Amino acid sequence: LSITRNDLTKSRYHQERALALNPNDDLVVVQQGELLTWLGHPEEGIEWIGKAMRLNPHHPERFWSHLGKAHFAARQYGEAIEAFMHLSATDHIHHAFLAAAYAWLGDNTAALAHVARIHALDPEFELETYLATLHYRQDADLQHHREGLLKAGIEVSSDAN
């Protein structure tokens, strides 16, 4: 809940407590990976998410989403795409990460295809509104995400200028 409210300091406190109490709970472990990703340590986040997947080989599908986001934040675009491909259903958020990842790889055709999926799933999609839902502590990570989406062909609304 603290992550959703962008209170990453409180989130870190509660996460450390949860890990101390349940170090082998896959849900607690994957949350550690998610938190580290948002805090600007995606490589560590990838390790924790991988550990959660090993703890529970039949983990919830959303673990793949966490892994994809961590790889994207780590600038490991191919790995991010591969992780997202494990999802049986994708929403506009997943397609935004995929569009940006393909754009950073220089695959404009795939990037534009994911931009089209974003708009099909969320016709009201607006770049700045979307970016405000992300929890990056480091502004450089947020700007990296924004830049990837702009490279992918996401347009900035005239209200944002």
C-alpha cells in the first residue's frame, strides 16, 4: 500500500520487517524485488524476483510483470520483453513498457504496434498521467521511461506542453 502511495520510505520499513518475519515467503520476496526496482536498484530487484520465482515455481503470473519492469529499469530491454511475453493477458501498462523497450532497441515497428495496443486498451491514455502512476524514486528512471515512450511514438497532449 505504501508503494501505491509513493511512500517508498515507509514501504522500505514495512518490507524489511516482513522479510525479517517471513524470509521465504514468495510474496514478501517478490515485493522486495519490486521495491528495489522503484528505489533505483533494479539489478538487485531482478535477483529478489528470481528468488521468489524459485521459492514458488507455480508463482502468480504477475511475478513476470514485476520481472519485466525490473529488467526495463535496468536497461535490459530484451529480457524485459521476454518476461512480459509470459503474461497471458496484458494491459495498457504492460504495452507501455513493451513499446518503450522495443523503441530503445530500435524496433520501431514493434514499438508502434504496442503504442496501438495502448490506445486500443485505453483510448484516453495520456503520457504524463500514465507516468504519474509509476513509482520511480529516481527522476532519471522516470525520464528514461518517458523518453522510451516518446521514441515509441506516444504523443504528448497539447495540455502537457
